[in-house]
Amino acid sequence: QVQLVESGGGLVQPGGSLRLSCAASGVIFSLNAMGWYRQAPGKQRELVATITRDGTTNSAPSVKGRFTISRDNAKKTVYLQMNSLKPEDTAVYYCYCNAKLISLRSYDYWGQGTQVTVSS
């Protein structure tokens, strides 16, 4: 099993910044893609940004130029630096990873979610 533990959420004023972190643990052969999704009240979960093991990134148009995803493979950790936050960024943010286990089979895993609230 793989566990993902997120941290860094909270309340921030519009225009402010937050940094989310997500650390993976467990018996992992290798971590493939990692990323962040979010879900606002009454809306479906949506992609925020993903990053491959070699550092190739993909992000939603709504966050391009404001959010930056990165990862530290040695620490099995993915980060999301969020700048110029807007009220519409308010959501529960979920960490995601695709991990290859020692069985050499790959599975998707999700964190428990961390609340980000952007409000004055």
C-alpha cells in the first residue's frame, strides 16, 4: 500500500501564496506521475497540475503562470507552489500519484485532501 500525506493548506487572502506538499510512503518500487487535483463545493474534481518522473509538467489553463508543480524524487514528495491566489481557487486539493509496487504492477493513489480557502 502507498500512503500520501498532504500539508500546507489553509486560509489566505486574495493575491496571497501557499505551498502544498505531499509525501508518499510505503513499499514503492518507483513513483511515476504525481500531481494535484481539486474539488470545489458542488463541482467535479478537476486537474490542477501533474508532473512525470523526469519532470515534464502539465497544468490547467486556469492556473498557468500562477501555480508551479515540482517534485523531489529522493524524498518521494510533490509540491504545488500557488501564487496570486483567487477566490475561485478555493477547494479541497488532493494529491495523486501513480506508483509501481514491488509486484511491478502500477496503481493510482490519492491523499486525504487539504482545504485551501482564498478569502478576504
